[in-house]
Amino acid sequence: MKVLANDGISQTGVAALQAAGFEVITVKVAQEQIINYINQHQVDVVLVRSATQIRKDVIDACPSLKIIGRGGVGMDNIDVAYAKEKGLYVINTPAASSASVAELVFAHLFTGVRFLHDANRTMPLDGDSRFNDLKKAYAKGSELRGKTIGIIGFGRIGKEVAKIALGCGMKVIASDSHVGEADITLDFYDGQQVTLKIKTEPVSELIKHSDFITLHVPAQKGYVIGKNEIAQMKSGAGIINAARGGVIDEVALVEALDSGKLSFAGLDTFEEEPTPAIKVLMNDKISLSPHIGAATEEAQDRIGTELAEQIVAILKPV
């Protein structure tokens, strides 16, 4: 049986699949060629991340397909319901990258409160001639400790964010239409554990009380944070989006940053991905990364291994 890992897969995943008798193909096939390639090679399993789209046209045109796998959480690039109607298995790895995304959130948070995103642009240009001026310009940073972080979307990633926030001494509030309260367990070196219970509240309340807001929701038809929501946020608040492009109104965001209503933003996903708006890319109050929330070696190893285990369990080649 053949597995096409079109957006890549870790070597641990490749090894696990090969050990179970699968042939693993890791060439990158262009979207417009994906149907022809799957049919030509009689591919049984196609694995994607966020780049490759597996829509109805692919599903209908590729009768050899038995499994569609997504390396990660969100499956908005796959027509999941339609695939299942056609008898295909659709699998993903919802827990594998949660910690990696959460750590990137805090990379952006620490960067934002200490102006590192801008300092790292400016120091190579002016660090040798304007050192004291830059030192003064970036001297008004703030600590995360004691501040309130609002987590919109309290699933696996949101809970990992809460763990780090608590470790940093932050106050945590969360909002999730499907979660009323959740236990957050902190693990310590000597085996001790501390469990805290966090109750959720409406977004309308969360945005009023948060010093920083981070979003962990699936793709939406409308904005979760738009002009009206930004108007209700604390002056000087910061916001992070490592979820999906389109959950924040980027025009309203840039306006709020330029006016001083918001102090900074951290964006890992974008409305116009993979060609983000120039006004977003050039804004000196935005910390930027190119959709790399799950892109750690540890997460990719877990993703590859989990996909392999699910594929083997479903198909069980002899």
C-alpha cells in the first residue's frame, strides 16, 4: 500500500509506516497535479498539512484513496464530511502540536512586551551608531507576571497556553462555547502535581478584562475579533493569533495599533495567507512568523508517529 505525504512527514513517521509494510512517497506534488499523481501511482493514503487541499474534486476523482490524514489539528483544507460520506477515513493529530503552538504564543508575547521584534530589525541597521537612542526607545517594556491573559478557545492548545501562563505568574481567563470549566494540571520535577479549575466566560467579558488576548479557534465565517471587539478591549492591550487567518479583522487591527489603542500584536496566521497584506508585514508593532506554530522537531515527530499508528490500525497490511 502507498502513502503520499504531500506536505512532508517526519522520519519517525516514515520509519513506522515502512516497518508496517507501507511504501511512503514524500515528493511534493503541485495542487493541480495531485489527482493525476494519486491515480497514476494508485495511492491509498494521502497525508497533508495546511498547504495541500483535498476537496470534493480530488475525492471523486481518486477511487484508490482510503484515508486522508492531516498532520495537525484544523482540517479546513479537507472536505471532511464529504470524504466520510464516500467511505473514506479522515484522521488528524489534534494533541501532537499543542505544546509547540502554546510556546510560540509566548514567544510572541515576550517579544511584544519587550519590543524584540522591532529591536531585531533596527539593531543591525543602527545599533553601532544609535545604541543609546535605541536603548531609550525600548526601555519601557513590561512584565507578563501579574497580568491577565484571555484565552479564546479552551481546547488542547488553549489549555497548554494556560499552563505556561500560570507558570509565568499570570492570571488566566478563558472563553469557549463548548467548555464550561476545565482542570489545568501543572507537573513538577519531583512528580508533584497541582490542579487548578478554570471556568470560562463569554468573549464579551473576556475582552474587557484581559491585558493580552490569544485566539485558539478553528476557521470562522466571520471575525472573532473585529472593530467592535477591539473597541471594548483595554487600551494598550496586546493580541496574538496563532490559530487561523481570518479570525481577526486585520484592517481593524492595524488601525488600532496605529492609533495606540493596542500596544502590539503577534501573528502566525494571516487573512491573505500565503500572501499577507503589506500593511501587516510592515507594521513595526506586529511580531510576525510564517504559520510555524506546529513546526518543532518534537511536534513533527509526534505527528508522524501518531499518523502512522492510525494508518496501520485502519489498514493493517500483511
